[in-house]
Amino acid sequence: MAQSSVRGEGTRERVPHADQADQHGWHDGPQEEGDGEGSGSSGPAARTDARRHGGTPRSGRRGKRRILRWVASVLSLLILGTAGAGYLYYRHLNSNIKKDELNLGKNPMAEHRANAAGQTPLNILLIGSDARNSKANQELGGARETFDGPPLADVQMLLHVSADRSNMSVVSMPRDTVLKIPECTERDTGKTYKATGWKLTNESLDRGGPGCTVATWYQLTGITIDHFMMVDFAGVVSMADAIGGVPVCVKDNVHSRTSDGKGSGLKLAEGTHPIKGEQALQWLRTRYGFEDGTDLARTHAQHMYMNSMVRELRKSTKLTDPNKLRSLAEAATSALTVDTGLDTVGKLYDLAEELKLVPTGRITMTTMPNFYTQRPGFAGKVEPKQPDAEQVFRAIREDIPLDGKASKRKAAAPSKDPAAPGAQIGVQVRNGTYTDELGAAQGRATDITEVLAGKGFTRASAGKQQADPLERTAVFFPSAELEGDAQAVAKALGIPVTSVKKSTEVSGVTLVVGADWRDGNAYPKAAATDNGKAPESARPLNGGDTTACMDVQEGFTW
């Protein structure tokens, strides 16, 4: 059976049958507490050739915080709701789904490079919006002063499904992450939002829509994103009831409420309890009361919830109540915003089938390694912690499992364009090592030009300083005819093939020496360890761990 397609490849729509749509899942839909924090969910892909994605989907699931929970409900239950409803109802559900552009940044994302078996990975950005622009969302979201204000991307989780569909990695970016947002242009209005200085990552959503959040992730990580899914408060609650309850655990009685009225309102006794509906939303939004009371603690709780939800969906039976399924389908499609490659129930179904290939025990939930920033005006906020964050990002770019286990992945396929001899390849080398903390490493373009000359690339020359510094060294090429040459340059220097990218910003093969190569003639060893296992700073949590339990913050017990 043809399965989900990468980045919206054209496919013929069909109405899935109820007996085909097993529960699979994710959905993540938390929001911050009554202090105005928020969240939602998102994710996905469209159908693709089965051979390209590793075969016909069947078992497996992974989890995600609020959005993942949505994905679980939407992809497994929403699809079920169309079964037997008829083609007209199927079209009605399709009309409920809101669509937006995948990438609003000025630079196109690189295409995935298939492995030797012709398989490609799948990356989905799940976004939880804190929009309070409807009565339902206002009643659930609190923070009256934020009503009708700009939406924030308070939940951001990248879901990576390996090319061979043997494993899944989830990386959450704390909403309090400080970074720079790239230039984004709204497709419909043509309005351009200029690139920013230091901003909170959740502000990207208000700069044209989810496509700018995608562009922000790409600028930071270099990870090609195939699809996004976004959900709001109301969607989270309506989805939770259909699941029937997700077991969560706290090590002490907890009540998320501060003396001045902030907090999610979650109140649970010590131990394990099934939660659903608004209480599930409270769990996913809770910050005050868990661990150290920060957004990082909330992220950890969301990971626990998503893993538990996936396990529940796997062991439960299919929903058979037509009315319940219809209500779920209506709620899910109405709450969902996706890119145009996921804009039908059929495409969502195919995505669900892809996700079902991954065993629960091969799902690894992580948080982007981070540290508390010292930047003025951002007290209590965080930045990516290097080299740990890059270790996680590179593992995903190179399709290395974060659980450290071997996968069936094959080596990246070489370019179809053969490389010319090194002495015939023109290479411009630029210095892109600048960082705010360290400035630019002087003379790097000249140094690496000499290294290339010593390896036979005698036409290499040092060019002007790179206007836009890069965290990671990359080799760019303008057209398919030069891709093989660019790969040859990367291979000679030991630069990963995933760092070879097509760009309309260059006129020939261009090597930009990034901040990851500030000294030395040899390109540094890949940040990822040999087995790719996530660093402890990423707080990895396995999807099969049934013992996880949240620590309760002092002062929030009863």
C-alpha cells in the first residue's frame, strides 16, 4: 500500500476503512498555566511510496507532548471517525482542516538524501499554539489580558522517524529558548518580517504563521522539516476524552496554584492516576508544582504523558461508537492547522500508518540541551547548550538513533552527478565562524583554502567574510550539475554529506567555515557519539519506560 509522502507529493485520496486505522499516536496539547503560558500540538506527513519510506506501516508509535497527544488522537481516532461516514462526510472533514505554508523563510530547505535502499527519513514539527481568539480557548487558557493577542508557539517538538522506520526521536525546544528568528514572508499578503536579534522562540509564530516557526528551526538546526501540525487549547481537551484516560504519576500530592493565583490548577494525589479532558490539559500545562517550577520541568512532564498515551493506545481496542468517533473527527479536524502536504484526512491516515511502524521501545523523547542565558533582558530564559545540542541535531540530520541502538539505515546515496577531478573544481571558501560571544576566528578562510590546495583542490580561493555566520560548517552548490563537486569537497575535508546543501545564494561551490570549526586543519569529529546516544543533558526518556514519575516542587503539596 502506498504510504505517506514526503513534503506533499501528489497522491490520490481515498477514504480509509475503520478496520485499517489502528490506534497509533501522539498528540501533544499542553499550555502554560494561568499566567498566560500556553500550548498545543502538531505534526505530520503525506503519503509516500512504500519503498521510499521503508514499507507498509504497521506497528509502532511514539509520543510527543501536547501535540503528540493530538497526533495520537487525530491520526488514530480522527481517521476512524471517517470510516462508514461516507464520501460527503469525508469531504466535510477535509474542509475543516486549516492549511498554511510549510516554510516562510527565504532559504529553501535541502532535500532529504535517500539511503542505499531508497528510503528517506521523515521530520514533523509539532506546534502547540496558545491562541486565545475563540471563546473555547479563552475559557481554557486563562490569562485574560492575552485574549485576542498574537499567538505564540509555546509547544515545539520535532518528531524524527528514521528512514528505515525502525526508531523515532523527539526533540522538544523549550518555549523560553532565546535565539534569532530569520526573515519570513507571508505568502498571501507578501508582508516581510525582517530577521531579528535575540528573541524568544515562541514569537516566531506571530511572524507570518507556523511556516516561520519551521524556518526558525531550520536556521538553528539544519534539519529539513517535511511537515508541521499545529493545534490549540480546545483541540487538546476534545481529543483527551476520546482516548479514555492516560495514566500519569506524581511522587507526592501536588496542586499547581501559587499564592497570587497562577498555575494550571492541576490537583492530584500521590501515585498513578488516569487523566483526561481538561485535567489532561492541566497536566500538560503545569509548570508550577513540578520539579523546579520551570518550563523545563513542564517539558519533562509532557514527555511522560506522551509516552504513557502511546502505550495506552497500543493496548486498547478500537473505538466502535459511531457518535463518539464523529465527535472526535469533528473536533480534531476543526482544531488542526497543517501544511498543504497534510491537508486531507487521507494524508493524515497515511502518516499514521507510517508512525505505526515504530515500536514503543524505540521511541526516545528528549529536550534540547540548554543552559540559562546571561543575555540582558532574558533572565531565566535558556539557550542551546553546545556541543550537546549540536550532538542531538546532528544525530537527527544524519538519521542516527538517539537511543544508541543500531539501526538498519544504509549509507547516504551519492549524488547522481559525478564529481570532476579536484584540480578542476572551483571552490570559494568563506569565514562564517562569527559568534556574539567570541567574534570571528581570524584567517579561517585562508587556512582552509590551503588545506584544500594540499588535497588537490588547487582552484580553491579565500572569499569575503560570510555575511550570515553559520553554527555548522557547510558546502553549498547552486545547481544539480555541481552537487557531485560539492560532495567531493566535503568528503575531502571529512565534512558530513548532510552538510552539503543546494542554495540560490551562491554562484558556485562554496565552503562556509562555521563556528564548529574555529581552529585546526582537520574538521572536528562529528558531535554525535559513535552510537549516536543522546547526552544526559537532553534528559532522554524511552517510550517503553513505565516507571517514570514526576517529582513535586516544594511548596506545592497538600
